[in-house]
Amino acid sequence: MTILALNHILLIAVPSLIVLILVITFLLILLLKWKSRNSSSSTTTTSSFRKSSIDKSQISNAIAIGYSPDMRSCMYNGKLICSTALKERKRGGGQVFTYKELELATDGFSPENVIGNGGFGVVFRGVLRDGMEAAIKVLHREGKQGEREFRMEVDLLSRLHSCYLVTLLGYCADQQHRLLVFEFLPNGSLHRHLHPAPCNHHYRSLDWGTRLRIALDCARGLEFLHEHTVPAVIHRDFKCSNILLDHNFRAKVSDFGMARTGSDKVNGQVMTRVLGTSGYVAPENASTGRLTTKSDVYSYGVVLLELLTGRVPVDITRPPGEHSLVSWALPRLTNREKVVEMVDPTLQGQYSKKDLIQVAAIAAVCVQSEAEYRPLITDVVQSLIPLVKSQESTSRYHHHIVVPVL
């Protein structure tokens, strides 16, 4: 009887004990998970707090403009906080320099190393630690606009790579300092060759073939921005001083601080406040703030007129009626006799009249006051290619060394 009672107790107790062990184990698992979640939640809260301190307009701008993930991770309270991934990127804007490094590269930002000066700041020629020559731009623009332009240029040139765009080697965001480091192009800007200062006699006049080549290179640079970038990029400040020349006088487009993303269609416009350089700004942008890729085409047409005539876009020292290059040139561009009279006298008649008339016609459609009447930059490229090929064939015939059309 006692044995039967013991067996009965065991039959009840053992399953109860097993159930108790399982319950305790389950509770321990829940406790561990809860601790893990609590730790994760704390990290997330800290991260969320940091994100909430970012200006909401910065986030929306980063998405709208198409900032790369690395660039978005740099935005924090109006400062550039550089992620490890961004520091490790060496190609196209990946290198981060300290202010001290760039100070050493330019001999303490010596005035003797100044190669450019403008409203944006000063550009110095420098030699980096690896011996590479570089153009180091020290930005003077302060406030939100200056910071936005700095970020825009770093982000765009970090993502966009073309032989027709200047290469960004790196940048510096040391405390309040904002510097950009570019490849060094020894022949400087197109502006200095077309409109040299009286004291700068070492800038030689550009021959006709070189001008055609530059016109094509610039058009291809804009074509890359408009047609081969998604979304399209509007340069917004295309002008002679932002076209740089390498040792072979091949042109590259530079200065993307004021760039915007937009559409290649006139009705796919970007509404923005008017920025740019007098004489280059498209009429619709100047009057209404409407900005499209056709606005860049207008600016390109002005540069083409400078290549043709050797004149600056706005010159109040000239006689009445000739202050504005576009207004003066437009009625003459379609007149075969008058267009010859417009040509830069430094060319000394060394050009093909047939090619001149065609280039004048391209310039005429580019500077139309109505955006819808202007061509796409791709059409400009296709129109210039045969002219450059023809010019290079002639140059080969005269035993000149030329660079083939790509």
C-alpha cells in the first residue's frame, strides 16, 4: 500500500517538476531577450536624438538633391562630420585633408602660389605629400549658402566622373575651414586666354582649331551633366572662368557649387532664386527664377560667342549698342558678311569661313531668348563633331600634332 502511494506521488511530482523547469527556462530566455532589447532601444534612442537635431531642411535637401549616403551621414548640425567610409574613399573626392596638410602644400598659402581669385575665395597651386600638383581652393563664403555650396561640390564631384569635368582629389572641413582640392590644370582658365589682362603677356592667343576643340569639350561636359546623370544636373554658373585647360588645351568644366538637379524639359523646371554671372544668365532665369538644362545651353551660347569674337559678355566701355555681347551679336550671326566682321582679330583670318558660319548658327540658336527654341546640348555636340574632325584632318595635312576626337 505504501509502495503504491509512493508511485502515485512520483507520477504526479515528476511531470510537475519537468513543467517547472521548462517554465523557469522560458522565463530566463525572456529575461535575456528583454535585456538585449533594452540595450538596443537605448542605442536607437541616442541615434534618434542625434537625427532629430539635424535641420529637417537638410534632410529634405539631401534627398531632393540626391546626396550620396556618405554625404548624408556627414550632415550634423550644419557641420561636416566625416564617416570612416568617406575618409577611406580615395577615388574622386574620397580623400580628406587636414588644414595643416594643405597649409604645408601651399607654403603657408603663399601669395606666390595664387593662381585664381574670385568671389568664392582664392585658388592656390600646391604640391601634396605624394608629389602630385593640385589646385587648392580656399572658400570664403560663409553661412548656410557657403556651406551648401561646399557640400554640393564635394558630393557631385564624388559621384560624377568624366574626362570633361575637373577631378576632385579631396577636401578639408577642419573646424571653420572649407577647402577643395582639385587636379592641377596648367593652362588655367579659358577666360585668361580669351581676355588676358594687359600685364599677362604669357597667355597666347588660341588658334581656330583649339577654339573648336574647347567648344566641343565644354559641350560634352554639359552633355554628361544633362544626359548621362540621373537626375540631370544643371550647372547654373557655366562661364569662361569655370572652364579649365590642361597641358594639351583640352577643356574641363569646373565649379559646381551652385549646381542644381532638374529636368531637360522646359516644363520640368526648377524654381530658384537668381544666381549666376551677369551676361551668362538665361532670360527666363533672370526674370522668373525658372531654371532648366536649357539655361545652361544659353550660358554655353555666350561662351561660344566669346570664342568667336574675343569679347566679354558685358562691356560698358564699348559704344552704345555693344555693351551686351548677345544683343550685339545676335542680329549679325545669321548674316554671312557681318559674321566675318565679328571674328576675334587675334585669329588674323586663320579660320575656315564655312566652319565659322556653322559655329555662328549654333551660337545663334543657343542664345535664343525663348528656352524652347534652344537646342539640347546633345544636338550641339553632334553639330560640332564633324567640324572638329574636319579641322583636325586639315591640321594633319599641315603636319600638326593633334588629339583625335573621342
